[in-house]
Amino acid sequence: MTRAEIQQVKQRFGIIGNTEALSRAIDVAIQVAPTDLSVLITGESGVGKESFPQIIHQYSRRKHGQYIAVNCGAIPEGTIDSELFGHEKGAFTGAIGERKGYFGEADGGTIFLDEVGELPMPTQARLLRVLESGEFLKVGSSRVQKTDVRIVAATNVNLVQAISEGRFREDLYYRLNTVPIQIPPLRERGEDVLLLFRKFAADFAEKYRMPAIQLTEDAKKELLAYSWPGNVRQLKNITEQISIIETNREINAAILQTYLPTQNMQRLPALMGTRESKGFESEREILYSVLFDMRQEVAELKKMVHNLMAERAGQVSQVGAMVTTPVVTAAHQPSVPAIIHAVQPPQPTVCRDDDDIQDTEEYVEETPMSLDEVEKEMIRKALERHHGKRKSAAKDLNISERTLYRKIKEYDLD
């Protein structure tokens, strides 16, 4: 395609930027659109992958058919097959009626599967069958359904690594990846950052009925130097914050820096077994960090209690020594009265403290639990606290309900 044609596509779908890699991605999307080949769009979270399936759909022969976008990571594992492929009445508890499913609804159109790397393995097998033969089964049905659907998938997960870890089917990967489209991260798009900032600033000025913010030269340099881990989505959010909060419409570097989150991940607690300088990548890693901090505090408290009990045991031993033979520690004798001879009135006092002496055993640090054991125990206790209600337990653990479903199955906690 010519540059003018690509520019028209950008204007039609609201894509801002002149980077060669971005123009190349648009060109590939236009070229592949008239075919029925599967397309896999890859790129970091927030780069704007959702625009490309719409380009493919609008420039295809299916443009008058249904276009359905599905966020695979937002659907619980227990219901995702029903959502995608439909179900029969009575197929499971709560199935009070028949459901067609997205693949049935999108017959003759296009389905965009966002976060396809989050699909559970059984659903991946069903999706592979659709790609190979256009056939699928509703949940609870033995009758084969046919559908004519174009599948466009997207992910920010490294699927090659997921395959090596057994989390994604290799055959499905090659089926989806017939035509790959890579969307560049914002940090690799040069002065596109300034173009996007100007566009967002103008949009928010119109939305909130105020003058648009502008950057000084030093602020522009700061904007270009930042790595933008959240990509276009992060830039848009920061532009909106500045537009609303700052009364001065001219933004210098000092003001801009107060809105840019620090990128020094070295300050975060180090986690056992994680890669260096990686930071937190999941809810699981955050949970582990909290657990290890708590474990360290509990260990310190145990030592304090041990020292106090040891001091108290020493005082009791001195009392016993005044009236009888020296008292040996409870770790080596069955009980204090058994070694006290000819004790008169003081004897009841010593016996009364017998339980205290028995508790003064040598402090032994518990063998550390593995990460999987810690996670399993935390999930089990959360489920007990909420009487098996998984939605409440997931909220308590600060993880997604989808992740909790997967972990329950992995640890056999049903």
C-alpha cells in the first residue's frame, strides 16, 4: 500500500503515529484482510492491539457480518466453553435455557480472541477443532455444529515460552500464527509519543472544556526519554491526569516528572527463585512477597517468646535449687516433680510452674515451605474463611477469579 492509503487507514481507525514498524503492521493487516487466514497479533499490554482486528474485519469480505471481541482472560474457566461454544438446556447447574455461544453468533463474521494465551487447555483443544474443520460441540450436546468464522487472536504473553512450560498447545499456536503481526511498544516509536500526547491533550481539552495543555522543550525531552511500560494506555491516562489537575496549561519537565511513575524496580522486595530485575509479574509473586515478609516477622516473634520463656524457666529453676537438688531442664526429664526430693511447702509452687518449664524447649526454626505449598495453604484457608465462595476468596487473595479457578484445579482443592 502507498503511504497515502496507510494514512487514510490511520485516520479511519484513530491510529496516531508515523513509525515504520507501525505502518508495516497496518500494511500487513490490510494485505491479509481479504483472505480467511488466521492472524495472531502480538505486543505488550497497552500498545493498541484491539484496532488491528477491526481493520482486518472492515477490509474483508466479512465486513457485513458480525464482529465479536472476546477477552479470554476475563471469563472464568468454568464458564468459558459455554460462552464461546454455547450450551444445551440443563447441561449444568444454572443452564435454564439454550445458549448459542460466540462462535454460533459470529457465523459468517469475525471473532477477535484477546488474551488468547489465557485459555485453559481443554478450551484450546475445542478452538483447534474450529480452526481445522469449522466444527464444535455445545456444552452438554453430542450434535456437531458448523460455523464459518474468521479468527483473529491477540496476546501479550510469550506463547513460545508458554508452550515450553506446557501452558499452551503447540499445534494451536501454529494454527493461530498463520500470519503474525507485531505491534511495536511505545518506547520504540520515537516522536510518535509527542504526536499522541498532543492528540490526547486536544481530546481532553474538548471533553472537559478547557485549554489544551502544552509541553515545554525540556518536558518533551523527558517524555521521549521515559520508557512507557504501560505504552499508549499509560500515556493517555497521564495526559488526562495532567489536563484535569494542573491549572497551568504549560507543563515543564519538573511538573511532568511528578506524574511519571518511578521505574526503579530494584527497590521492590526480592522473591526467591525469580529472575533478577524483573519486578512483579503476577498476583502470585506479590502474594509470595507478602507471605515471606509475614513469615520473617512471625519467626522474630517466636524468638522473643522463646527468650522470655527461657528467662522465666531460669528463675523457677533457681527457686527449686533452694529447696532440693538442681532441676534439669524439661527437655531431658519427664517432669519437674519427678526430680524433686523431700520438698516441703515450696513444692506446690514449683509444680504450679511445671507447664511453663515444659514449654521452654529448644527453639527450632521450622523447615521453610515451598512456594507451591505456601500458595496452596493460603488458597485453602481463604476458601474456608468464605465457606467455599470462590468469588469472595479471590477478592480476599487479591487475584482474579479466573486465576483462582486454575489454582484450585492445579492443587486439587475441589
